[in-house]
Amino acid sequence: MTSFHLLETILYDPKEGFFLLDYHCERMINSAKALGEFFATDPEKFLRDLIPTHSEISNKLDVAIKNLGRNIRQRIRVLLDFDGAISIQSSQLLSETNDFSDSSIIVVLDTEATNSDNPFLHHKTTERAVYNDARDRLKLGPIGPPGTTSGPYDVILYNQNNEIMETSIANIAVEIVDPESGKLEWITPPLSSGLLCGTMRRYLLEKGELREGIIKVDDLKKAALEGRKIKCFNSVRKEYPVTLQL
């Protein structure tokens, strides 16, 4: 059995249900198909019989939220191993709103490039060595609510081509001036730069609120120096502004 699991982290809100559930199920199923060939004990059986369906994941989620109560806002972790077993962990989200909306959240650039050829960058799993190493290099503490640390909250990774990738917990977008129109646009790195296809990222792209484009490290620094906005986003905390510490 492998030492890691496929993972989805899902927001449950009593008023709205499971946020972006279809995207989460689709991503987990696609990752199971992509990685099962290499990591399943019996790849043929796993790919044929053991990958859960959308309805199977949904049914297990529906049962899991009853532990804390359907009226409780929750952060749900869905884990899938390569023998087809699903486990679910839930924790209460105390805030009824986005507690990441404070622009005082500080992020820093990594001090080393990350190899964008790492296949784990494109799948959400419990194998987080790349992200943990980046946090360790910057001496960042454990991930928790904002305001629980006196230093920077998160680290921005970049690849061997000096292209911005993502942070250790979120995708990222930067206000960039469009050379043709002269207007500001929200640009988020393309998957080819080496990053997770986040469900919130997909949602914002499909709504037309973001556009993909390569963001160089110097582009990010220039945006920060010129006072242009930078934001991060994931499907639990949604969108939140950040400040780059230079």
C-alpha cells in the first residue's frame, strides 16, 4: 500500500451545501485514473472496479456531515487510497464568513526554485513534501487561521524558469496590465508552470474572472511595488487578498 492518499478538501455550508462538489469529485476520479496505474496494489482491478463514482463520494459525504450536524459549517477532507477505500474527516469552521478577507495576510517568495516536472504538483494528495519544504525554507509555522503567527502566513513557489506557480495552500492571481488595452486583468499561472488545477481556480476561470498567463517572478515583484493587487484562492477559504513581503 502506498504511503499517500488522494485528497479533496471541501467546504460544507448549511445554506449552500457542498461547495464545488462536482469539480472535487471529477478531480479525485481523474487523479485516481492517472495515478492508479503506478501506485495501486492491483492496478487493473483498481482502474476497473475500485475508483469511486461521483454518487458514491456524495453519499459518503452526506453521511459524514451528520457527525457534527447539518447546521454546522464544516471543512471536509475526503481521502482515497489505492485499494479503493474512502475515509472522511470533518472539522467545524467557526467563522460564518471568509476569515481570510484581511489584506494584512503576508506572503513571501520561496528562496529556491521548484522543479515543475514533479507529477505530484498536478494532483491533490497527502504527499506534500514540495510544499512543506518550501515552508521550512522560509521558517513558516504550521498552517492555521490567519493571525495565529507573527510572521508571513504563506510562501509562493516558482519554477526553474522563474515562473510563479502557486502557494503552499492556494492558487494565486495578480493584477497585470494588458499591453493592448492598457487595462488591469487578473492573471493566474497556467498549469504548464507546475501547479494544482484548483477547483476555485477552475470556477473563477469558467466565470471569466481570471485569465491564464505566465507570471514571472519579476512580474510579481513589479506588481507589488506598483501597488497592484495580488490574491489567493482555494475552495474552502475562497478568495482573499495578500501582500507580498519584498
